[in-house]
Amino acid sequence: MNIEMIERQAQPQIMRSKLPGRIGYGVLYAILTIVAVIQVVPLLWLMLFSLKNNEEIFNLAPMAFPERLRWENYEKVWTQGHINNYFFNSVWMTVVSVAVTVLLASLVTFALTRMKWKLQSFVLGLFMVGLMIPVHSTLIPLFSFFTKTHLTNHPLSIILSYISFNLPITIMIMLGFYYTLPREVEEAAVMDGCSVNRMFFSITLPMTVSVLSTAVIINMIYNWNEFIFVNTFISSEKYKTLTVGVQNFIGQYTTDWGAIGATLMISILPILLAFLLLSNRIVEGIAAGSVKG
């Protein structure tokens, strides 16, 4: 009987102690909801923008619905505007650049964190210096180099530029994660006679899936949205990407804003899809790579 009375008296105190925590969580969820709405509103605006004509865009409110949904804007940009060709170019250039960049960065990071060799610190410093080089300052030297090597107006100039500028940031992302990997697994593999190449591809690389996902999405966003290199090195319609192809709907006297909105909407869908599919891995990679040891 005494125990029941003590429990009844303790319940109000427990509820009062939990009340501030519940209020804090409620405020946190409210703030996160507001932030989520703020993030979604521009996407909704762009979707409505892409379904209007020029008259409706300039005369209606930004978030107002058009008289009818003009899905023909998407058909127009896909067929008449050659967006299908630009979209394919963006896809394959991005995939090739990301794959090569992530593989090279993984090899470099493995060599820097798992091997002892001369000039190890110097090589790491060289890659970190690459983070401080502005993209715009390299356009003239790169254009001169690609002209001499006959790579202007060739997709290889874009792929090489993407790889070289993304390697430093990719290596930096992977360094922290590699330092957290247990060495005991690799030491056991060496004791069993495992070669360095097999150890990297069969043991180390599979353990870095989360940080690889982080590196992939960061590289993909940069490569997919890149404009300067493509606009400088590519002049042929055959190799242009989406970011440059949108200029086709900007004329000297008129501009088809609805078509531009449809092109931009098409261009952001792959990024959103990739982020949704890899979001959990991205958080794991960032959290694991943020602490050394």
C-alpha cells in the first residue's frame, strides 16, 4: 500500500520533469517544419512557373495557378529545344567524372592514410592547396592548354576539368573517415596473405560506402550545375549540357520564360532523386568523417 502511494505521489513530479523536454521537442519540430516549408516553396514556384506562358508569368502572382497547366512547355523543350540531347550529355559526363573522381580520391586517400612513403605530407599539401585555386583564374590557361592539345569542343576537356577541381575536396571528405577505419581488419588480411590491391578493393572500399555516397552527391551537384567550363570550352551543340542549353530559349527580342522554367525543372529532378536515395548514407558519411580517431 505504501509503495502504491509513493508511486502516485511521484507521477506528477515525473510528468513535470518531462514537460520541458516535450516543449523543447515541440519547438524544435515547429522550427524544422518551417524550414522545410521554406525549402519546398521555391520548388513549387518553379513548377508553377514552368506551366505558364509569358503573359501569365508577368501578370499573375508568383504562386498563382495558370488558367490551364501548359504541359506542352515540357514537350517543347524536349523536342524542339534539343533538351533531350543536353540532358543525355549532362548525365554521361557527370557519371564518368564522378566515378573517376571518387575512385582516384579513394586510392589517394588509402595511400595517404594506410601507407608510409616519402613526400607523403608534401603530396597531401599539394591536394589541399588545390582547394584554394579559384576556378575563374584557370580558364585562360586551361583554354590555351586544351587548344594546343586539340581538346577544345571535346567532352574530354570538361571531364578532365571536373576531375581535377573535385579531387581536393573529395580527398578532404574521405580523409577523416579513413582515419576512423579499424586497422585490425586490414592487418588480419595481410597476415592471411592478402595483397594491397585486393585489400583495397575487397576490404577497405566496401567499408567506405557511406562516405562514398557523400562524395558522390557533392561531386554530382557540382558537375551537374557547372556552367563556366562548358560555356568556355564547348561550342558545338552536340556536346553542350543542360546548364548551357537553357540559353536556347533566350532570344534577341523575345524570351520563352515558360520553356526556361521547364528546362530548369527537368535539370533539378536528377539531383533531388539522387539526394533522396542517398540521404541516409550522406548523413552517416558526414558524421563518421567529422571525428578523427
